[in-house]
Amino acid sequence: MDRILFLNFENRVNFFNLVKNYSNYNWKQLAKYLQTSRSIIDSYKTGRLLLPKDRFEKLCLFLTIKEKEWFSKNIIIKSSNWGQIIGGKNAYLINKESFARARRNTALKHSNGSMLKYNFNLNMPLTEELCEFIGVFIGDGFTNRYKKPKYSSFMYEMQIVGDKVLDKEYYYYYRLRPICKKIFNIDPRIKEREDSIRLTIYSRRLFELLTERFFMPAGVKAHTVKIPQEIYKNPNYLKATLRGMFDTDGGVGIDKRKVYKKPYVRINYTSVSEELIEQVHKTLQQYEIPHSVHLDKNRKTRRIQINGEENVKNFLKEIGFSNPRHTQKIAYLQD
């Protein structure tokens, strides 16, 4: 999803003020018009979150033709790989230093003590760690917003759930906690229950990152989750996302039945999201990793299956695992 970057603080403020005046809406009503929350509108206004292009165009309907043309020429449109710059490119280059200074001043102006703890950049560039985290969230995560009794404000929760025994090292030491510390500056809560391990983060910023930037459904997402287009169209980081997905919702099986001359290895990935399975299927085709797709009508799930040593080795070369519950099973293939 393309996003709009205003060239300076004044242009952004003027845009939203004009929209508010012409629409005769208050900020809460404008949030409803865009089918989002008041806090997200505030993030757009302050520049903490870039305005999606479709919402920019929807807001432009309140402006005059002349005003719409002026703003369209004085913006930068950032694509899914953050590389394509159009619109006000020349003006940006001329005023690069003043633009950067205005952005820093705006960030400081709208920061306070309660925000600084989790004040990471919602528009941070894609990295392997970020995309691997998104893959993990697609597999085993969920997020929600709710009100606690006796509190007027919302609580924002993100949680990832795994197996208490098999995933313990992965959560504490190998990937999840280190990734959260590195990219969000958050040391997550990790609790163990009878049969599960749960990583929990309470953060409105993270909720906004997942739901507004990457369009992850809040609450129950199993049937509708998919790889975000920003990542799906970027081959440099798609592999890392798949790694996180296979680390959590994937599995490795070793078939030791006598029908095989030696143990037969398989990798599988299961989901009830038809679109997600289709994305994984097309991506594996792109990387020339042979596989099959199966439908379980009783469980209403779809399964990607990669069979045999050669195909599994190809998967490990192109995508691989970070979770030791999987790497330990197939260590003999990586010698």
C-alpha cells in the first residue's frame, strides 16, 4: 500500500485543517469516515504514521480541485519497498535539510514521557528481523484493543503463543525476545503455563504498526490473515517472513516406516486462510521449491507439504528455520 509523505510540517497541518474545515467533521467523525480510530488520525496529523494513499485520496474529496492539485505536487509517495519517489521529489531534494530538521522537531514536540518507552518509528524501513517478526505474528500471534474495568482508556495487547517445551529456547534466546529488544526497544513479558509459552507486549504503537501499516486483523485473524502486500511484493524480505511463518505454524516430520530405505523427511505448513496458503504456494513456486497443496475438508484447513531430502534441502537453502525445534530435527541435512 503506497503512503503519503508531506514535504514539511506546515503542509501536513494545513492539509488536515482544510479537510476538517471543509468537511464540517470533528476528528472523531473523520476517523469514522476513514474507518479507523481517533488515535490513528492523530498519528497521521503529527507524522508518526504515514497516511495511506487511498485515505489521502478520500480526504482530498473535501478539497477544491486547485488545492488537491497543489497538495498532490508537494508530497512524496512511498511505495511498498520505500524506494519509489514521485510528486514533490525535486522540492524535497532542494529542502532536504530543512525537511529532516522539521521532522525531528515534530517528533520531539509530540513526544512525552509516557510515549518515549515504546517510541519506535512506525515507518521504520523493512529489515529481515522486522519481517521475520511479522511472519511469526502471522503464524502464532494475535492483537486486540479493549477497555479494562474502571479505566476509561484502551489497552492494546499483542501476544504470541507457542509450546512451553519445544519453543522455549526460540522465545527466550534465539529470536523473539532479541528481535523485540532490537527493533522495538521492548523487553517483552514471557510467561509459561501448563502447556504453553506466551510472549506479551502492551503497546499502542505496536498495535498501530501491525493493524495500520501491515493491515493485520485485530482479534481473530486465522481465516483472513495474509502476508502484507508491502512485504509480499518485496523479494528481499519475503524469505524472512516465510521463515517466521514456518518457525511457528510449520512442522518437520521424519517418517521412519520400513517402507522407506532411510528416514523420509517432510516439511509442512498449515493454515485455514485460503489466501495465505495461495501466497505461500506461489512464493515456493517462485523459488523453485517443489511442494504439494492438500485440503483437509474435515478440519477445513489447507496444508503445504515439501517432501524428500532434496526438496527439503532446497527449502533450507532458500528460506530455512530459526526455531531450534525444527533445526535440531534436520541437523543431519545441514552437515
